[in-house]
Amino acid sequence: MSNSSQENSPPESLVDRSVFEGRRILIGICGGIAAYKVASVVSALAQADAEVIVAMTVSATRFVTPLTFQALSGRSVFTSQWDQFEAADPQHVRLATSLDAALVAPCTMNSLARIAGGFADDAVTSVLSAIDRKVTPVLLAPSMNAEMWEQPATRRNLDLVQADGYRLIEPGVGWQACRRSGAGRLPEPETLLRAISKVLG
């Protein structure tokens, strides 16, 4: 296969179906412009026969609609800690049960701070609060502009979440929505898929 055809291959072509098939994977989406990239991740996992559960912060729904991820995953999207798909069921606890892995992408500066602080007041953080990270690997993919990435608060929060057992996917370097180039880009979908594959073994 030529290099040009490889570059144009969809992310799902890079997925080893045997790694994802039958696995239960949470994708938490926060409110950054890079949320559009996560659609390819959800699509690839669903095509690999994974059970994909999508949770979105309210801010995330302003960038990509829940309907997009519902169509790609084939399942209802969790957008509020007040969502109740089944009667008398603590929804965030049920969604966190029996997960094989979780990915938060994009993990914005604000969401990173909330996770580091132990907040559980939106769809993403409420599910994360119910996950036993000793059992289920939780990946965070920070995404923000270069100035935010270099803030002392961001550096402190990165240390805190790692000490709490979260696993980081280093952001990329390149052109950003703020019309500058620098560190803080959300990695491409194939990189995120490879990171999930790695923690699944």
C-alpha cells in the first residue's frame, strides 16, 4: 500500500477488532472544539463491535450534538447527572459498572481541574467518580491552547490526576483553533485508539 493511501485510511482501519470486540468502553467528551475528532473514535470502536458508552458535558453538546454520538454508538448518550434511563437506577453508577476502559477526550483545562478537585457534578465527572481506577484504566487526553497547557494550575492538576491513578495521553503540537501553533492539540483519532488498545492489552 502506498504512503498516500495509508494517510487517507480511516482510523477504524487501524483498529485490531480482536482487542475491542465485546469490550465495554466509556468515552467522556468535554467542551472543546476538538470534540469533533472523537466522533471518529466512537465510530471506529462501534465498528469493532465494542460496547461504547458516551457521556458528554453540557459544554461539549455545544460543539457536537449528542445525536451524532447516539447514531455512531447505537446507544443513548448520557448528558446530565440527572439523566435516568431506567427507573430507580443510579445512572452514573450503572454506566461505570463493568467497564474495560474509559477515555476522556478532549479533557479541557476546566474539566482537568474538576477531575483533579474530585468534582462529580456533570455527566462525565459523575461517571468517573464511580469508577474503580485500580480495576478500570481511565485515560485523560488533555486538549487546550498552548498558554493554557503551560499554566501552573494545569501543571499542578496534571500531577494530581496522575497521583490519583489517571493515565495521561500527551497532547500533540501544531495548529490550534486560537490561530496559533503550539502544544496542547488533541491527538489524532488513531493515536487515541492505540492508547485504548494498549491499556486493554
